[in-house]
Amino acid sequence: MISGWYNKKQYASEASLTLLYYLCKMNQTIVELLQRHELRKTAMRGEVLKIFLEAGKQAITHPELERRLPDADRITLYRTLKAFEDKGLIHQVVDSGNATKYALCNDACTEHQHHDEHAHFHCNDCGKTICLDSITTSTIQVPRGFKVQQTHLVLEGTCNNCDA
């Protein structure tokens, strides 16, 4: 019985170390991203970026960020999102809903050039919107004389989690 207890304690210790490693790696990633995009590290920027990193390819609404950061000042949060977008760290995502969503940009985005010409998938069941980086929209040809300012390709249906 004692050896079983020891194994549980050892497992808990290993789980704690794994969590500690994850948190250190997350902090390092946050600092590197802020430096790469020439943004000062603030508590708000760190918390917001952490949420985006945890979300991966999933887009997040402003109200969702407010819910996850209940003590955050709304104006500071808005300014943080604006700074992230201006510096090429996040991009706006358009889907069939009314709320503006944001998602992390890929590594090629900069302050002067967003490379977010990719499709997004919106699940009609759960409401999630996910970036599909492998499906690009930059190959669309428009008639002569037309100038495209923005391209949005949204695929709608049921995501793999809801379809299961």
C-alpha cells in the first residue's frame, strides 16, 4: 500500500513539473512574441496573449476576452487588441456572427503587412471559428480595374468536435 501511495506522490510531482515547464515555456513565448513585434511587456498584454496562445487557431471575441479577464479595464483591453492588430500579432476574423473575432497571426505577419489571406471555418453548432491556414484566398482573380482591399473566406458547417 505504501508503494502505491509513493507512486501517486511521484506522479503528482511529475505532473507539477510538467505544469511548471509548460508555464515557463508559455512565459518565454509571450516575451519573445512581444519583443518580435516591438511591444512593451505589460500585465494586460501578457494575459491577453496567453489566452490567444491557449486558443491556438480558434478565434476569440472581445466579450469572451472580457469574460476571461473580469478585472480588466475595457479600454485597456481594446487598446491591447488594437496594438496587437497594428503590429501584426493578431488579425480580425469575419464570420456569419455579428461579433468581431480575433486570432493569432502566423509568423510571417508584420506591422506593415498582414499575411492573413486564409479561410476560416465557423461551426454552426458550437459557434467556434477556426483559422484554416492551409486554405488561402490570395489566388482569387478579379476583373481588370477592380482593387481588392480585403478578402474573407468563411466556410460554415459542423466542426469535428460537434460532429463526433
